[in-house]
Amino acid sequence: MKEIEVKILEIDRKALVSRLEELGAEKSFDGEMLALFFDTEEGNIYKSGDVLRLRKEGEETVLTYKKFVSQEEAKIMEEFETSIGDIVQMRAILDLLNFKVTKKTRKFRTQYELGDTHVVIDNYQDELEAIPEFIEIEAPGMERIAEVLELLGYSVEDCKSWHTYDLIKHYKLTENA
């Protein structure tokens, strides 16, 4: 499945939530997410622009591999994802396959569904808490993203096609965060 998304930095959460509610968006998730990012000893996954992530999303654990496609107007990744029953055992398997944890993140996420579009509000914690709250808009294509941006009072010029690593660099945090 293709993931097509943009980020908008330093948002007004209260105004955004109010607007989403006015538009009839449905809240689909509100909770903590813990993520472990893995790579080879040589850093081959990161160097290729890909992502291997094991994430606890509320009560669900998900293993995801994202294959880099493009980072022009939006971040576009080919996403392969599956639910995992036991995060400890999955981590052990990844360790046995010689994948190393390169980054850990913890954030609080509130996710809304607006038709075929996900609008998420992310608030990083711990080492990344200096990153102000931001939103991600994920839709089937740029045309739909532009429609949702307009509905929310934003424009394409407000958007970033960034990964978490780009946020870390923008806010001048260490790469180890």
C-alpha cells in the first residue's frame, strides 16, 4: 500500500480539533505510541531512505517496513505492515537477524478520519519533546491532500514532506534522539 503524507508544523491544536469536529471527522485513535526503529550494522535501511519499525499503538503491536518512493510534494513510501502478537518476541527475532535498534520514540497521537484521509496530531515525548505538536495528513493522493488542506485552512505551501529524521534536523536535536 502506498503511504502519501505531508506534515504541518507548529499547529494550533484547539483550532484544528474544532475544525475537524465541524467537518464531521471521526476520532479513531487517541493514545500513546512507542516505536523502535531498526537497521543493519552498516545502516543500509537508513541509507536507502527506508524504515523498519516495530511500534506499540495502544494495545496493538505492528511491524512495518516502508520502502522509499519519493519526497517531493509529499513523502511517498510503499508500506508493508502486519500486526504482531508479542512485541518482546518480535524484537528478539529482529535482534537474532542482526537488526539493531537505531532510534526509539514515544509520542501521543490523536487520529481523525475524514473520509479516505487520516489527519493525525503528534506530540513527541522524551528526547524529542522539543519538537512542537504537528499534524500529518495521509491521503490517497496529492489532489485529496490539497482538498483537505483547504478544508482545514492550510495550503500546500504550509506542508513538509519530511521523515522524523528531518524533524530532528530541523529542530537541531541530536541524531541519536
